[in-house]
Amino acid sequence: MADRISDVWGKRTPFAAGDSWPLRVDECLAVPQDHVERWVPSACVLCANGCGLDIAVADGRIVGVRGRVEDRVNHGRLGPKGLFGWQAGHSHDRLLHPQLRIDGALRRVDWDTAMTAVTERSLAVLADHGPLAMAFYTSGQLLAEEYYAQTLIARGGIGTPHLDGNTRLCTATAEWALIESFGSDGNPGSHTDIDHCDTLFLVGHNVAETQTVLWSRMLDRMHGPDRPRLVVVDPRLTEVARAADVHLALRPGTNVALLNALLHELISNDRIDRAFLDNHTTGFTELAATVAEYPAERAAEICGVPAHLIRQAAHVIGSAHRLVSTVLQGVYQSHQATAAAVQVNNIHLVRGMIGRPGATVFQMNGQPTAENTRETGANGALPAFLNWQNDAHVRHLTDHWNIGELRLPHWSPPTHAMEILRHCETGSIKFLWVTGTNPAVSLPELHRIRAVLGSDRFFLVVSDAFPTETTALADVVLPTAMWGEKTGCFTNVDRTVHLSHKAVDPPGEARTDFAILLDYARRMHFTDRDGRPLLPWHQPEDAWNDFIALTKGRPCDQSALGYDRLRGSGGVQWPCTEATPDGTERLYTDHVFPTAADRCEDYGHDLATGAQHQADEYRKHHPAGRAILKAAHYLPPHEPPNETYPLHLTTGRGVYHWHTRTKTARVPELNDAAPEVWVELHPDDAHSRDIAEGDLVRVSSRHGAVEAPAVLCGNRPGLVFVPFHYGYFDQKDPDRHHRAANELTRTEWDPVSKQPLYKMTPVRLTKVADAATGSRPAAGTDPAPAATEDPTGPSGAPETPR
Ligand SMILES: Nc1nc2c(c(=O)[nH]1)N[C@H]1C(S)=C(S)[C@@H](COP(=O)(O)OP(=O)(O)OC[C@H]3O[C@@H](n4cnc5c(=O)[nH]c(N)nc54)[C@H](O)[C@@H]3O)O[C@H]1N2
Ligand SMILES: Nc1nc2c(c(=O)[nH]1)N[C@H]1C(S)=C(S)[C@@H](COP(=O)(O)OP(=O)(O)OC[C@H]3O[C@@H](n4cnc5c(=O)[nH]c(N)nc54)[C@H](O)[C@@H]3O)O[C@H]1N2
Ligand code: SF4
Ligand SMILES: [Mo]
């Protein structure tokens, strides 16, 4: 069995530019090989890389996994989470029965009682308050068919705009950066571009820990004969930064200033592709004028990095022939998220680095099925990347669903997750159904979120496979099947679609989300214009066929991608049409972008304010097939570190855990590798506070506090990092709220993508106890953190940590 705990990336298999990535099969089996009865094709559901794997089954149980050697994504490899993560399904504390809150406590009930409670409350809320009192908050970790059912129920059945996914916290900025520049969601490139590139540019992306198999591919190129150069932008000295030729450890929140300076260097040194700009883009004059205000010296001051390093980075990028860039949470969850992500697109556009092998930008995804949430409209957008402001698009959808146009809410943008929570807080939402996400740990400013979710002003339904901090607050808990216990499709970050097959039955009375949603639709009697059932499906394949028919002619056309085409495949990239039955490796190879007014997914936004552009305005600029260069000025963050909170907190991930650890804490190998939360800081910041390695420290913000042992490391001075994985479900005293990073974070979001800024919190740091002696300083040296001063703070009593 592979030891992917101590040896995370496994053995190097170097290769040269243009060669095929060598095969290497990783396997983890709990039984001897010859005890395996069946291998069931699937893909890993623990990040957006989407590695193909086969699930080993014996005696009706999952007994292991093996990377699929024929899969285009991973060529057989798996990382630590992929190898070991499947064991979570066997956990003794899976939810096995529905529960209903009776006299204040959750009690076991049968499915009919639970679903009757959900349906009766839905009907009562609809009758008394109308569809705007109903809300749905779903995931980036279900299957495409489940999202599509969720979307049709919320939009076509109930008619509410209050539908979003946790993709809002995750890849809303990826989606919007792609739409603003190229006219539509969907990453243009392919993982094979890593195989061809000569330069890698990673912005706010700790790929070594968060997409370990993708990093293996990059490492194998870097160990090969023609090593691509690597530029990394990250305030932390990550594993990726250590491997860099140029590491820009910028001040958090200053991405726009840095990227503008890089663009300025490229333009002023004539490292641009004039013919490409003239023929295939619009907006260059304004972009050039904007970035002219960011000479390297000015950016150096804003970003706190030496000007010569900025020039060096620009030189590397400017001399690249085949450039692959990736962007992730260091941009999406940081200040000016969409504005910054778009500047990375701009670097590719000014250099003509798109639509050919080795030249692309990845606006990365994080969750395994985030792309499906977006394609099916479960993030509130219209499915199939249809434009809610375009009447013809709306009609296309209502015709497909056979519902009246007025049933489909399309008078304003959909309500984003933080806004849905706000409506719950103020009382205008009376019913919220949370599926496949754990907001009581993953949303910012947790004392407020707990107060909102715990209030009895609305009815809370939660569908999950495990008891979580969120199910504990629910009125109804619905036990669900997990990956491996259901069949359906999912799409990774380079548009590769996999069909994941059911390998085993779910435990107890657990049901698939698909079955639960279909049951709800039936009980609610949702019908189409002709009185026929709105969701006439019996199995996931029916929903998939309906969805792919809807995509016909759209940028995400999957009309030829039925289950038969997917079965046994090593992954197929959309678009996949009758004309392109093998899928499409790269988008925009003809340099025609889906920006035409009748085709684009949205008319776009002002990057500084988030103001929505209208159709007339958009048509005036006539992008018609050209990519759009959108400029943005750097703006200082709204709440920088200050006298009381002099340090900058960023939050994120470690390699062994997945999000709120509902799965990975239940996997011995992974949990033992990282059993407790920690705080990373620079030795200078530690020494000035008399903090040594391993000392227990308290991180406090305006909103709460976290206590954890200190880890001294080479991250940027003034920066503190806390992983956000640790909540309370497996803590001895779950009411002692001192462990989750989101106790500290603020309620603020990007104006365009509405993604919360999890990486922008001023904090202070104090020592609580000595690692060596365990002694605590006298009480009162650090006053308890103030309750929230935020006007959007909790209406109920805040729970001040300790
Ligand atoms: N092991 C593991 N892997 C995962 C996940 C997991 O939970 N665990 N989750 C998956 C999901 S859903 C996601 S979204 C991805 C996220 O994957 P990543 O985005 O790679 O992960 P993060 O740790 O959130 O943040 C990346 C980096 O951003 C840097 N950063 C912070 N502020 C700034 C800034 O202002 N500018 C720049 N340039 N960088 C900054 C941080 O120092 C951090 O190293 O990972 C996926 N993969
Ligand atoms: N401070 C801070 N906060 C963050 C981030 C950060 O970097 N810093 N990152 C943000 C990002 S990028 C993300 S993606 C979010 C993730 O935040 P969450 O979505 O809250 O994270 P998970 O722990 O993955 O929650 C998924 C839930 O779905 C359940 N589940 C698993 N499979 C199924 C299934 O098939 N059906 C159903 N119904 N349930 C299932 C799991 O048990 C789990 O409870 O966190 C965000 N929050
Ligand atoms: S890289 Fe992502 S998809 Fe691949 S095995 Fe690891 S967690 Fe799973
Ligand atoms: Mo994410």
C-alpha cells in the first residue's frame, strides 16, 4: 500500500515537454487483492482535480481504491485523500435514520414522517409568505443530476431566487473571472497543457497541498529535461513557493497592484502580441492606461515585495512561449477577488497565450463537482450558462422545462449565500434547506452564523451523511448516501466528465439526495404547464439526459455525452457534440470567444463596484467574439491591520484534511497526520511576543478567538495562518468555541462574485501557555475579545468564545 502520508506526492516520473505523462498506479486495499470481487469505475470526490479511480468491493463493502491508469486526468495516480478517504463511508456514526426536532430535541422518525414535516412546512410557508420565503443552500460535492433536480425544484417548482451553492465560498470568483473576460464560464485549458508549457505562474494556489496529483504532474515536468520555470505569488512559504524560481510573498490583499505592475512591465517592454490584441480582444487602450500607473516601484511599496523581484517575475512571464497560469483562493477569497483574477486572464490575452497547447489560464476549481453546481444552475445562475437578462435565453429554458416564463425568477440576479443567511437573520426567509455543506463551520463570523442557524425564526432542513455542527441545529435531518453509494456524473476543472457508479448500498435508511429531492417534488405536486410532473424522472440517467439536451448549442454543450459514452471512458471533456464525440481538449483554439451579446452568459460587471451592466450598454461595446480586457485599479482593503489588531490572518488548508473534516477526521491515516488545529507565524512575530515553537497562543479578532499551538515558519512577517478544518463535532466540549478559524473571520464579500473574503482579517496574538512547562500567564492579560461591532452582526446573543 502506498505511503502517501509521509510521501505525499510519491515517486517522481519525470517527462519532457510534449511527452505523455508516464503512468503510475496508486492503490490502497484493506484486503488481499484476490478478495476483491468487483472494481467499480468512479473518480475521486475529494478535490476538483477529479482523478479517475476504481472502487474495490468485497462482501458488499468498499474495501479500497485504485487509480485508473487509463484516465486522462491522473494516469493512475492518487493523493493521500484519494487513497484513504473512502474509509469515511464506514464510519460507525453515519446518519442512518431521519430525525425530527420534537420538544426541542432531534428524535428518530421514519422517512414518511420526516418528509411530511418538510412538505407541510413548505406548503404553509408558500401559502402564508410566497416563494420569497423559501431558500435552498446546496453544495459543490453532490452529483450533476442532484444539482439539476435541486435547480428545477427551486427555480421551476417553487420559483424562488434564493438558491445558491457553497460554490459561492469556493469558485464564484472563478466563474465570474471567466465570464467577465471570455463571456462564459468554463476553463479554456486542459491538464495536458502542463505537459507542454515552459512556464508556470501560480497565483494564490497552494497546489502541492490542495491538488496533490496536479502538483505531481508539475513536479514531474520540473524534474524532467526541460524544466518549466515557476513564478509563485503567495504570502506564505508553501511547498510550491519553495520550488519557485521567483516567489513574490506579497502583502495579502494586494494582488491587483502586483498584477497591474506585471502587466505594465509586459506592455512597456513590448512583451505583447499586437496581432492577437488587435484581432481577438477589446479594451486594450484602457487596460494600458490603467496599468501605466503601476510601475514596479509603486507596486513594490503597496505589496511589500522588492521591485526587482516584480521585474524578474515579469521577465520570466514575458519570455514564456507557453505559459500556464493557475488562480485559486489566494485571489478568490482575498481583497478585490474578481478584479485580480481577471488581471491574470489579461496577462494571457496581452501575450496571446490561450487556445493552444501549453498556453492557458486556469481559474481553478476546488470542490470535485463545483463545475456541475455552476452548469446546472444550482448556484442560482440559469442552467447551461444561460443569461438571465437575455429574454431569448429565459424562453429557451422555460420551453425546455415547459413552465410559464413568470414562474422562473429572472428579474434580478440570484440571491447569494451570505444574503440568504441575512434574510434568515431578519426573518424574511422562513424555510431553508441545506444540502451537502456545513455552514456552522465553513461560513465566516461563526458566532453570528450559529445564532442565525440556531434561531427558531425559520425551519431548517439539513441533508447530510454525518452528524455535523449544522445538523445539530436543524429541525429535520435527512440521512444521505455518499459517493460510492450512488450513480451520477461529475466534471472536474478541465471540463473532464466522469460517470461515477454506485458500488455499494447506503447504510441504514440513508437515501441519495436525488431520491430525496424527487420524493419532495412528488409530494409538493410540482407540475409543468400541462399539468404533468415537473420532474418526471425515475433515475439519475433521466435527469442527465434532460440536462445534456438543454446544453445543446451552448458553450458547455454535452449533448452527445450520454451515460453510454461515459461508461468505461477515461474521462471526456466537454463540449461533446455529435460533431465532436471524443470531446474537446481546448476551448477557443480559433480565438473566437462566446462574448457575442446573444451568446454570452452575462453582460458583466464593473469590477470596482460590482454594478451590473445592461444589454444595451454591452451591445454598444460590441465584443462580438473578442475577449474582453477589463482593467481595475488597486483599492486599499476596507479593514487593514490596525493598532489593536496589528497582524493579518489568512486561513486555508492543510494537505491531510478536507474542509470541516466530516470525512477526513473519520479516516485514521489522515486524522492521525493532523489531529489538531495550529497557528503559523513568523519567528520575528513570535519572539517579540515571547512565543516559542509549540506554545499555546490565542489569536483574537473583532469577532472571536482561537487557541492553538504555534508553529514558527518562513511565512511573511506580520502574517498569521490558521487552517479552517477544525470545528467542534469531535471535540470533548463542543460548546467551547475556540478552534474554528471562522470564529475570527469577517462578513465581507467581493462586489462582483459575492465570494466571502476569508483571507482578510486583522488579528492580534497572545501567548496563553508555555509549551515546555504548560504554565499559563496570570488571568486578565488578554481581555476577552469584544462582541461583534459589525452592523450586520447577530440579532441573538453572541457566543463570546471562552
Ligand atoms: N487537502 C485539501 N485539499 C483541498 C481542499 C481541502 O480542504 N483540503 N479543498 C479543496 C477546495 S474546495 C478548494 S477551494 C481548494 C483551495 O485550494 P488553495 O486555494 O490552494 O488553498 P488555500 O489554502 O485556501 O489558499 C491558497 C493560498 O492562498 C494564499 N493567500 C492568502 N492570501 C493571499 C493573497 O492576498 N494573495 C495571494 N496571491 N495569495 C494569498 C495562502 O497563503 C494559501 O497558501 O483546495 C481543494 N483541495
Ligand atoms: N476560513 C475559511 N473558511 C472557508 C474557506 C477558507 O479557505 N477559509 N474555504 C471555503 C471553501 S473554498 C469551501 S469549498 C467551503 C467548504 O465548506 P463546507 O461545504 O461546509 O465543507 P464540507 O466539510 O466539505 O461540508 C460538506 C458536507 O457535505 C456532507 N456530505 C458529503 N457527501 C454528501 C452527499 O453525498 N450528500 C449530502 N447531502 N451530504 C454530503 C459532508 O458530510 C459535509 O458535512 O468552506 C469555505 N470556508
Ligand atoms: S488530487 Fe484531488 S481528486 Fe486526485 S486523489 Fe487527490 S484529492 Fe482526489
Ligand atoms: Mo472550495
